[in-house]
Amino acid sequence: MIKLNVKDRDGEQHEVTANDGDTLMETLREFDWGVAAICGGMCSCGTCHVFIAEADLDKFPAMDVDEEDLIDMLEFSRDGESRLSCQLTLNPEHNGVSLELAPDE
Amino acid sequence: MIKTVVIVGAGQAGLQTAISLRQGGFEGRVILLGAESRLPYQRPPLSKQVLKGEFTEEKCTLRQQDFLDAQKIEFRPDSHVIALDAQRRAVTLEGGRMVDYDALVVATGSRLNRIQLGGSLLTGVNYLRTLDDALQLREQLKPGVRLVVAGAGYIGLEVAASARALGCEVSVIEAQSGIMQRSALDPIAAFLEDRHRSEGVTFYFNKLMTEIHGGREVQAVSLDDGTLLDAEVILKGLGVQPEIAWLEDSGIEVDRGVLVDEHCRTNLPGVFAAGDCAQTHHSLYPEPVVLESVQNAVSQGKLCAAAILGQDVSYEEPPWFWSEQYDCRLQMAGLPQPGDELVLRENGPNSLTVLSLGADRLNALQCINAPRDYMAGRKLIAAGSQVSRERLADSTTELKDLL
């Protein structure tokens, strides 16, 4: 069981259950407060942008250059916290991870 | 008072309309009519990840039934809508049942251009539009199989790239003199054409497929210059057109697609249109445009919902598109206009940015493996401000510094 603590754009907290092997984006788009993820996970649009809590960041693999470049161009990106949720595949190690949805661009 | 919204078409545009209606606080009924049997799914992976076996069917699903139930979106698969009665405010399903609406969203997408040749019914002749089409094609793309693709547009080229990755031999036949002639800027098309050649794809330009040969299964195709190509699998990638035949005699205004204003409103009261089937007024363009893309489907879905909710939002977002072929990610924004000057930025190996520059503003940009340029370019196009040609061409200046 993977449970995540997610703060939505209105500051409301949600406990979300995710499936092993799904991306974080796939998990988050299932909610009406979730991410838009327009490009469907191609690292092309930046509409699945999230902030990962500092303590949990190293549970995910480092960014590749495409993700880094795209995040760099987003208005609301935060150094060291921003990730594109479509690039993050979840496994049981991510149980308890905290994150926040970035504002819409 | 709008109590029931009926959405015809459960693709990206239809689903987005439904989701956005709920997000906007709509409390009436939302009925989403899909022609296929499946839950709403995304099409971009069909020619890529699905063919290569990287995505399961499940992975293409845009929203699960649980989500639709929670949102009180009444999704009805296998619902073929055949007519609109705008007087009665109802649509007719195959079999004669009618569904009444207070507001109607036409989101029927596109249908394939089909060209019937001798041999078109043989086993091994494929089109690619639906997930079922993709799964069927995937079964046939075994290593060593000879694939002939008719049409060097996005679908044809993405399938060609996927098939090469699967170990197929690939030939592409195109009536024009190069690839992606309808939408890609010349340097981008040339870059990708080279890439396909270096991956082993053979092109036949300025040629038409005239006949498909075989007993029960495809064995070969002939071209209009007499060339005969041995083949086991054919893909016809001949483009699409708006799926609007069912609206004939409804009184709805149609040109190439259903004509809508910048709020997705048609000429009929209470009737809206979104996505591939719509031809829309857009604040950036003088003439209404048909945009076949995920972005347009999503943007117009949101606009339809806003219009139904009585909000004043209009279409201003520059159109954007993407494609993937091999390790080339092509990202495009805006629409090139006649008379534009092309400006190239050299980005180093396996990367290219081409800007389509009007008299006083950036009209479009197309990038291969250059997401920084792409994201900044999108903003430059949206801003519509004066940009200097010299600085655009200077690869040492970041595009975001021109904002």
C-alpha cells in the first residue's frame, strides 16, 4: 500500500492511495483537485508540476535533462522541490511521501 | 436553466468538458456519449508506446470508471449518435432512441480518410485511429516483417519509427515531395527525414500507392510509377477530417469543421463544439482554424464548460503540438503564417529550433529536443510582442531573456 500526503492548490490536505508502478501523475489526475497532465506524460507541457517535500526528494531518481529544462522554464518552479509528476514512478518505498501541487501556470 | 448537458464524443475534448463542468460547480446531469466500448482514452501513445508494447491498454485510459462515478458523469459507451434535432433539443442514437439536452457539446473528433484501392480488404491492411486498431497492428509488427506506410504525416512517421524499433523493414510512400508537408517547417522536416533514413527507412516521394496485391493476405503493393514493393503489412496514414456527417440537415453551420466562436458556441442555441471536429475563431488568427491536437481538445473542452456555466473566457492560448520519433521529441507552438521568415538556432547535436517570424511578432516555433526554447517560445507567441530577429537567431541568447 502506498499512501501519499498531498496538499492541493487551495491548501487542503488529502491522503491519497497509489498503485505500485503507476506514475505520480496518473495517481493525481484521478481527483477533481488533481493535475491536468495534458500531454499524458510526455514531459511536454508542465501541467503535472508538483513540489516534493525536501525530506522525500531523494526517494525519487534524479531528473533527466528534459525534465530539468522544462521545470526551469515554469513560472512557479522552486529550486530543489519541483518535479514533473509524470516522470515519477511510484513503489512501496514512497509510502508516506508528502507533496504539494504547484499553481497552474 | 441548464439541467442536462449532453456531450457527444468521449475523447479528450468530451471528457475534458465533463470534468471542467464539475470543476466549475455545475450540478445538473452530465451525459457523456462514447461511440466506442472503452473508457475514454488518450490517442497519442497509440502510434508509439502501444505499438512498442511499452503501454498496456489500461495505461491509455484517461479516467477510470470510479472517477466518472464520483464526478457523477454518466458515461454511456457504445452510443452511436446519428442525428441532431435542434428544434426538439435532442440527439438520436442508432436504433432510434433520443437523448434530450439543454446544452449540447459536439465533440465527435475526426474520422480517417480512406482510399479504396484494389486489395484494400486483404489481411494486413491497417488504419490507425482507435486503441483496437493499434492492438491489431501491434500483433502484425514482428521482427523482419516488411511494412509499407502510405502517407508521411505524423501517424505514418511515428508508426515507421515504432516499427523500426521492433525490427521491421519500413518503406514510406508519400504523394508530396517530403515528409510532414502540411505542418512542419522545412528545416524540421529535413532533419527528421534524415533521421528516418539513417534509421533505415526508405522513402518514395511524389508517388501514390495504386494497388495492393495478395491472395488472402498482403504480399506486395504497386506504386504509380510501376514500382512493386514486397510487403506483409500496410498502414494507410492518409490523414483525417472532422467527423461531422451526422450533423447534416441539423441547421448547424459547417465549413471544414463545425464553426464556433472563441467561446466554442455554434450558430444553434445551446449547442457547442470542441476538439478535432470544430473550426474555431481564435484570438491569434484572422480565419477560423481546425486544430487536430490534444491541447486544442483540452482547451476547447474547458471553454465549452466555461460557456455553459456563463463565464466569459475566450480562446487565446497559442496552439501547441508534439510528436516523438526515435529519440527526437518534436514540440511545436503557434501556426506559421504566409510570408514568415524562418530563423534557425543551432543547439548542438540532435537538436534544432526553428522560429517562424512575422513582420513584428513570433508566429510559431518548432523544436527538436529543445524544451527550454519551446517553453519560452510558447510564451513569446502568447505575448505577441515585438522580437528582434538578430537576438532570436543568436543561440547564446536564451529565448526566455527575450520575454
